[in-house]
Amino acid sequence: MLRQVPDRVLNSEFFDDNLLPPIRSDFSIVKGIIENAQDKEIESLPIGITCLYGVDDPVVRKEDMVGWKRYTSGKFRCIGYKGDHFFLYEKNNISKIVSLIKHAECF
């Protein structure tokens, strides 16, 4: 399972008053964007896309990431890193990704 928020946080007044309202708003916005996008043909852009994912992610698979290819007529690549959905927390991955960006290898 993904790293979950501890019960003591989820059941707190702070969460209910300060975190839950913006989370609900964000999901509402995303839902609207998705519903709108499903009704329209989305054109591909002439830019490169590099997708990063965790090879052990129980939610997002490589096949899901490869789906982003439809949004570009430019270069596309998909790079898997050791780890799950939170692969960015892996110490070795951070240096590899920083190097990728630093050397403009991400297109």
C-alpha cells in the first residue's frame, strides 16, 4: 500500500479545518478538467516529454506513463527508477534525477 497519512493526523481538527477544504477544492478542479478533456480532442505539442516513475509503484505502471506519448509530436522517453510511488524519496534516485535535469537531458 502507499505510504498513508497517520490516523492521528486524519482524525485531527487541524486536518478537518485546514487541510481537507483545499484537498476537496483541488480534486474538484481536477475532476472538472478531466470531464472537460474527455469531450475534446487534445492536440499533441511539438515538445519533448520525459516521464519518470517508480518501477515498484503499485498504482502507476509503465504502461500508464507511456500513455503520455500521445501528447507530443516531439521526443518522448519514459524512465523507471527503483522504488514505489514515492521513488523520489530514494537517495540514489534524487542525484540521478538532478543530474538529468541539470544536464538538460529531460528535453
